[in-house]
Amino acid sequence: MRKAVLGVLMGCIFAPAASAQMAVSANDGKVRLDNGVVKTVPNNPDTVAIIDLGARPPRLLHEIEVPTSIVGPPSSVAVAPDGSIALVTANMKLDPADPTKQTPDNRMSIIDLKANPPVVIGTVETGRGPAGVAIGPKGNIALVANREEGTVSVYAIDGKTLTSLGKVDFGNPKAGPSGVSITPDGTTALVTRDGDSRVSVLAIDRDRVEYTKRDMFPGQRPYGIEISRKGDVAVVANIGAGQGDSDTISLIDMTAKPVRVFETVSVGQTPEGIAMSPDGKWVAVTVMNGSNKPLASPFYNPLGLLKLYRVAGRKLVYNSQVETGVWTQGIAFSADSKILLVQNKEQKELQVLAIRGNKLVDTKQRIAMRNGGAGIGAR
């Protein structure tokens, strides 16, 4: 009888959740850190890992070869609202003329997530250096921030087919469009511009996307960005100049007319990834914390950090933190807002964290992958 009861309990702990949820981790295999210096790795294709985020504990389902890049914010993956496809951008590739260097890429892969195993079913041409990508709430439009040419590519989505609708041009090829997020009603998008340190507002009317000329200035080099699922606020990570200073994250009031930055708080060196929990209560941010610096740097720390903030009206209140890995990148929340996946690039793993008793804890679970994480998305 005791063994039977134990079996039931173990099944409850580790059984998949009732509602499936998938996370897609894009992993860069062509570069690594060597004492703070980025070096290329020959003959090691980039990969994508498919994670069952609804299972307890989360588990790796598949890994496939897909071009991607660690350059740009870790928002280079977008999963369709119905979970049918994922879009993965490739910001950089190895230079064919000199494989010890990288050169801008211009590709985005379409992955069929319903296939078993998932498979790349198409590739579309973007602008130079595609970085952040977002899919609208109806699954009928996608936006891609092209860092190397100052534009945003627009695509219509019909099932699993993408058709180019042109580009939004910011009029500054060095604007550095990096991250992009779309409101729940599908009428507005925010685009970070780390080249000229602003966040631009785009208006969306069906398949027409226009630059409103409304810009916000949250901090130095805004990078990652996410709008809450309620559409009331957005958060943006300002990565700064990478000179050891304490950098910032900002809260944007999406209900204000016009939308505006409401609060900015210091978080530490280089806030690379940022995410809001589905229930809107939490903001999580990965802080490199100098883990990507040379050992001799006065700003070096051996590990990064994941910091958790509570959203209190229009305020961000620090809650707790845990140590992560080296060159930590993106974050994905589970649908119930209780589990977080964190990409540790140099450890080639996903670190599994949990919110328990309103505090962040390290579950000690690690999901090993072929390559280190560069961008992540979940649905």
C-alpha cells in the first residue's frame, strides 16, 4: 500500500500539467566567451530547443538545427498564439570570407511546432541584422526589428505562411531597432532603439503599420521590451554602455495619452533579458553582473543574476534575486506565472526557477542543451 501511495504522489509531482505550454529556446552555437572576449566556434550549427513548460518539472522535447544569433536582445523568438509556429531570427552569421569573424545575416526561420518532431518549413528574408520579433494577438501579423539598417519588417501571416508587407523606416540607419512588442489589442507596437536610445511607438491598422513619430527616452540603450498581457504597462531594459555602471529598467504607462515612461530603477550591470509574468504581478530581469567581463576587470563577477520585481500600480518594487550562470540571456514564464526558464549561455543550459511564497527560488533543476541560449519565447 505504501508503494502505491508513493507512486501516486510521484505522479502528481512530475506529471505534465493539464494544459500544455511550449517554450522555444534559440541557441547560438557559433560563438563562445573566452575570458570576456567573444570568439567564433567552427562547424557547430545553431540549434533550437523545444521545452514542455507545462510539465512539472519542465522537460526537453526536441532539438533541431536552426540559424540564430546571440547578438541583439534575447527576444529573437516569437511563438504564435495558437502554438502552431515559431519564428526565429538570425542576426549574425559566420563570415564566409573569414570564419573567425561574424557578419550581419538577414534570415528568419518558420518552425512548424505541430510536426513531430518540429521542423523548419520555410525561411523569409528580413532586413540586415534581424533581432527582436513579435507576433500580433490574432496571429496574423509579425514585426521584426532590423538592427543593422534602422527598419522594422512587417509580415502578414496566413496559417503557416508569411508574406512581406514592406518595412517601417525610422530614417536613421544607425537607430538600432532591437526589441519589439505588440499590445493585446493589436493596435500598437513599441520598438526599442539602442542606437539612438529611444523607444518608438508604431500604430497598427490591420496590415498597415506606421511610425507615429512618438518616441520615449527611458534610459541609455533600451534593448529588451515587453508589454503586459493586460496592455496596461510595458517594461524595458536599458543596457547602458557596458562600462561597469549600474544600468536600469523602466516602466511605461500604456494607459496614458500619449504613452510615457513612468518609472526607472537601477538593477545592476547590463540587464539583458526582461519579461513580465502572465498575471502581470512580476517583472523578471537577467543581469549579466559582469560575468561577461575579463577576469582582470574590476567589474568582473563569476555569475549573473535574475532579479524579481513586483508591479505595484505604476511602481517597480524589488522582491528577491538568485544567482544564474555566465552570459545569462532570456527568460520565459510558465502560464501560471510560477515557473521561470533562464538561459545560461556558457553553461549551455536552461535554469529552472520558481516563485514560492512570493519569493524567487532556484529549484536546482537544469535542462542541458547542445548550445547556449540566445533568445526565448513561450506560449
